[in-house]
Amino acid sequence: MKNRTFIGAFIFGMGIIGMLDGILLHQIFQFHSVYMYTNRFNQIVSDGIFHLFVTIIVFVGGYLLWSSEREKLTNPNLTFWSGFLFGSGIFNLVEGIVDHHVLGIHHVYYYTDRVLFYDLLYDGFSLILIVVGLFMYLKIKHSNKYHLI
């Protein structure tokens, strides 16, 4: 790998979207916790473990970005945003499929009779992030001889 900017932004995006999920959906709106089928104490503990995990991811991505050689890229900002959005989308989609659909440990929003609708909306948002990040990445790759990965 010649430059860590894309990979660092990818990992950083995974951590930031995880933090936003935890802050917005778990804490502020209180739509769900990581593990819903337990008492409130253990729900908070499961959220805390999740927040610790995504904080570590943010630090790893931040380190990779800090140690990257951005000056070698023709368009470092586009490289950052493509990796960030792609990583955010991948994290959300994997988390959505595994936690909401496969394991069923929580859903996006419980206080409705349309639980599946909100889960699919979350998945759709994840796909939009992936497509936009991928589009940006392909734009860089086709306009540049320098390979990102």
C-alpha cells in the first residue's frame, strides 16, 4: 500500500459512524441499545462496550491518517471523503445485517409496528454511503495513475 489516506479514512469513517449511531440512536433518541433483551443496566453496559470498540477504531483510523503521505496524492480531500463514506457505509451495512437481521439483538426503532421498515431504511442509508464513497473512489482512480490501495 503506497498511501494510508484511503485506508485510514475508511477505518476512521467506521469509527465515526459507530459513534454517531451510539450517540444519536442509543443515547439522545434512545431508540435502542446494542443488546435490548436484558435489563437497563446491561443495555447500558452493552452500549459502553460498543462505544469503547468504536473509540479504538477512531484512534486506529486517526493514526493511519496522521501517518499517511497525503502530499503524494493529487486529490487528498477526495481520497479522504471516499474512504470515509465507504467505511461508514460498510460498517453500518454489516452492523445492520448482523445485528438487526441475522442475530436480531436489536432493531433501529422499537416503538412502532413497522420495525422492519426502519431496519431497511437504515440499510438503505448505508448503501447510499457505500455508493457515494465508491463513486468518489472510482473518480479518483480513473483520473489518477496513482493507485490508492
